[in-house]
Amino acid sequence: MQLLGALERAEGQFPTVFLSGPPWGLGVGQEWCCPPLPGSPPPLGTSGKVGLIWCLFSTWAALDRLRPLKATWGGGGAAGTQCLGLGLTTPSAFVGDSGGHFNPAVSLAAMLVGGLHLMMLLPYWISQLCGGLIGAALAKAVSSEERFWNASGAAFVTVQEPRQVTGAVVAEIILTTLLALAVCMGTINEKTQGPLAPFSIGFSVTVDILAGGAVSGACMNPARAFGPAVVANHWDFHWIYWLGPLLASLLVGVLIRFFIGDGKTRLILKGR
């Protein structure tokens, strides 16, 4: 009882900080007694956090490609595990600020299902592409020249011949559809959103990489392909990694808007 009384008296001496965010974020519906430390810097803004995490992600993905590993497809031997960790951590940390898209295809799908305003789509795309460029440039800066060029600067080189194009495009459509569905249904669609959304997104990325890595490289993200392509000046079949994911975004928008979305999301056949 004495300890509780001391805690109550201490709580009254500090301002209470209210934290808000999505169901899987920290501090939802809770009050945290967090006195600011003297001389502490101001919190990092939304654009700063999103840009930082995108730079780190792009550098991480590119460096994984630049490791001296003998892999048959783009991500390297540990790509599945790494992307799972990324998928589990970044949405919970940043979705309350910007939506945690990191991906032009996901942003387009979110806009189509009502989770992002049309006027914000272009700024999101510009930020994501800039993040991919900065990340790829950082990867080049910290990699030896020989290793960088042996790995084509982490650009996607899975597709080598025209006969592989059809399979790669279809793979990118299917893989990005799974990812965009996990994001939109887990974080935007009110009927299906829940605290396990980060796990669903992370597992969808892992399954995508394991299933489609040998077919197309499992990009699922035009910004991830764009940054290394610019830095390494490697544009062979680059259009695949724009066409496939963006077509998948349109497909997800149609599916959620017309068939599987909740009453607020669906345009026709509205349910309760």
C-alpha cells in the first residue's frame, strides 16, 4: 500500500502523456506518465521517420543482394527471415503516422479502397521513390566496387530472357495481390482489421518471397526496383516490376470495393 501511495504521489508531479495509434501500436487507450528528459530532442516527424525507415529498408534489401552468397534468385539466403522481421516491426511502428505503406503499389491499393486521399498519392510515391534511391546509393557507398557490379547493384536480374517475361509478370501480380490484400484487409477494412495485421503482412511477404523468388525475384514494390536500377543503370526488364504490382493494386481495389470489403468500403452489394 505504501508503494502504491508513493506511485500515485509521483504520478501527480509529472504531466500525463496520451499516446494514440492503431490497435497494434503502443499506448492505445493508455496513459503513460513520461516526463520529458531535460535537453531531449523533439520527436522525429512523420516524414522523417518514414524516410528514415525506407532508406534503411532499401539499404538492407540491397546489401542482402550484395552479399557474397550463391543464391538462385534476388534476395539472398536470409531474405525470407529478414523480410518477415521487417513486416512484423515496421507496420506497428509507423502505420499510425503515415499508414506504413513504403510501396507505391500498396499506396495505390489503399487509395482505391478509401484508405488514402487521392491528393496524397503522388507525394507518397515521390517519397517512396526517393527512399529507394537513397537506400540504393547508400548500399553502393558501403559496398566494394567489384561486389556491387557483380550483383548488378542489387537490381533485379532474375528475368534474363524474353520467354521468362510472362511468368514474371503473372508472378508479380499474384504476389503483390497477396501483399496488398493483407495490408488493406488488415489495416483499412474495418470489418477485418485487427491487432494481428503486422503478422499477416509479415507472413504474406515471407510466403511471397519463398513462392515467387525464383520466378520474378519477388519484388512486389516498384520503389525497391527503381532505386537500384537507377544507381546501377540496369534497366533490363525493369518495367515488369512496375506493371505487375500496379496491376495487382487495381485488382485488389476492385476486389475490396465490389466484393469482399465491408459496408463502408464496398460500393455495391453492401452488407451490414
